[in-house]
Amino acid sequence: MKKMLRGANILLMIACVSMLIGCTAGPPVEESKVAEEMGSSEGAGVLGSEVGSTGGPGDAVKEDGQLMDDTYYVVDIYSTLMLCEDDGVPGYKDAIQALKGDSASVAEAIERLGDMEQTPAVMNAIGVGYMRLDQSEEAKKILEGALEMADDDQEQACILNNLGSVRFLKGEDIINDRVAVRYEQALEMERDPIRRIVIRANRLVYGPYLYLKDDKWKEKIDKDIEQILKDEKSVLGSNQLAGIRCYLTLAECGPWDKVIGYYEKALGLNREQYQYRAIDMSVYSSLRKYYRINGDLERALGYADKGIEAGEGFLLDTDDFRIGSYLAKGILLVKRKDYDEAIQCLAPILELEGYDMDLKAMIYLSSGEAYYGKGDFSKAEEMVKKAYDFFGQYKKEKGHDDWDSREMLEAYDEEDRYESDPEYMQWVWDQLQG
């Protein structure tokens, strides 16, 4: 099964499965203000705007008109990560604030936390930091170590919530129906009403994968979300962190004619309350795909630009989500036959090191298609041969030495729901067979 941890494709993967197993797809929706006026959240991604909110205490007291204290939450693109409450380690509470900022501040936070006593709370925070830096394997190892050490229910719930992140999703988890088990374990341990609501919203990020064997999965998800929204509003006086996640999940699960409205609601809550840049990036990526599927290349390109802008200086240069955003824009430009602009878009990320080989292969294939469109077949062939080499490295890393060019071409055809030029695909096949 194709790798499932790629940042730019996780939400699309969920949306595609939603449509395959029962979501009602409809025609493109009419213009709405979210499609007209969605700029980046003001101040989003600046450390000061994401270090706690201006709101009330982090307990179950209803505070109408105020935001919950988000000191112990880190909003990631795919889920809301949780930090253990201050366990008395000197400097801990100050250090975890930096986990909410840009990649440089996250790296600094990891270094500071590494110098502290390695309690479960500190280790969990370090694991969250590595998740933010798109180093999933290191993050999972540290979080599992923290879980083994933890003997407090809330600490265990916090760590389990983070281990449930889509960042750790593997194909076998879906095949063996192990999706969201960590969240269910976390809910067994957690007693705080607000934290339980956040965990419940995180669990629903998996959408239809929660109910693969249930014909009424859509009704159950809708019912779960309705209850979460009601519970959060009852406790806090308004929908906040969990509400944002719930509306994003509703958008990914359809129905198709309500997608824009759900994204509008999620962005509205984020703008009015927290201004988390990760939420902007998630929505822009999904809207790019939405308009791409609907054939509106201009709007798709607009959201590709917004997504890239929102991620600049916030994510690592080699973060899969950032790289995938550039690839998606390059593919859209090729589709629009803006070949020189596509080459210019993809060139800076071609030479970067430190991201996945299969993703690099897709970038070289897209660059090759741009050169092919220009009529520069020599340069196109050079790109294709490099793509083949990188994809081969990726397959070897996964223990699959026996593969052929069809697998690479199929992977390219799946990128961002892209329908490749059949002439180019045949030409690539011919070059590789020669």
C-alpha cells in the first residue's frame, strides 16, 4: 500500500475513502465568502499569538465569552496534541510554550527539554516537538518510552492522545482495523471534561475509517460530532478547539455541497479565537484539492499559494506537508500549461535533502512533464531517469526490490487527484523501457 504519512495527502486520503464508501457527492458549490476572502490568519504562526490564549482556566468551569487556556495544547495540522500539566520540573512550563511556534523555536524547545529531568511529562513534550518537526519515527519512540514510565492517568491519557495522531498512521492499521485505538485508550484514562472533548474530536479525524464495517458510519460520525459540539459549548460557552476539528472532519466526510460551508465555519472559529497557522494550512490544502477535483484550476492555484505562504517560516524546509504543497502547485501549473512557471516553482525543492524519496520522485516526474510540455525532451528524460532512481531507493528502503515502472507511474497519477497527460505517461514508459 502506498505510503500514508505524507502530509499533503492524508486529509485527501480520508476524503477519498469517504466518497468511495458512501458520501453524497454533488456538483460544485456556488461562490462563498470563504472562497473570496481567505487570507492567512492575522498573526498566525507568530509565537506570541500561539502561546496560550486570553481565556479562562483549564478546568471544567464554563466561561462565556472567554477562551479556554490552551497552554497544554499544541495544534498540529492533523490533530490537537496534548502536553502534560506542569509536574514541578524547573523551566518545563516556559519551555513548552516554544513548541507552539515556528520550526526554530520548536528545535530550541527540544534542546531545553532535553536538559531537564526526563519525566514522562518532559519526554511527552519532546515527542510533541519531534512531531512538529515531522520526525515521526523519533517522536513515536520517545512517546512510547514516556508511556512506559507514566503512572498517572492524565499523563497516560495525554501521551496516548499524541500516539493516536494521523502522523503515525500505517496501511496495516487500516487493514487490521486498528485505527484510533490510542484515542479510545486515552478516553478510558482521562477524566477532565475539556481534555476528553479534545480527544473525542481528535479521534473523529479518522472519519470513515472508524466505521469501515458499519453501513451507517456517516450517521454515526454526524451524531458524534453533534454531541461533541454540544458538550464543548456546554462546558466552555462556545465551540473552540474541538469545534474547529469537528468542522474540518465534517468537511472531509461531505456531503460535497456543504464542504465550503464547513471550512468556512472552521476558519471562522480559528480567526475569531486562536489564529493557529496549522489550521489555515490544513484548510488551504483541502480547498486546493477540492477545487482541483472540481476542475477550477484558478482557485486551486490560489489556495496552493495561500498554503505555501502559511507554511513558510513555520514548517521545516523539508517537511512533507511543505514539499507536498510545492509539488501540488507545480502539478497545477503543468495542468494549466504554464511550464516555465512550473519549473521555477519546483526547482528550489528538487535539490533539498532530507525528505522522502518517493516524494522526490514525484517532483522529478512533474518537472519532467513541464520540460516535456516545452518540447525539451532531453531535459525531460533527465528528470524521468532521476525520478526512477529515487523511487527505486524508496522501494529498496521499504524492502521491495522487485518492482516495475508502473508502480511509479500509478503513484504519480494519484498525486493530488491528478490525471496525468496520457501522452507524457506513455513517453515516460517508453524512456524507462529503453
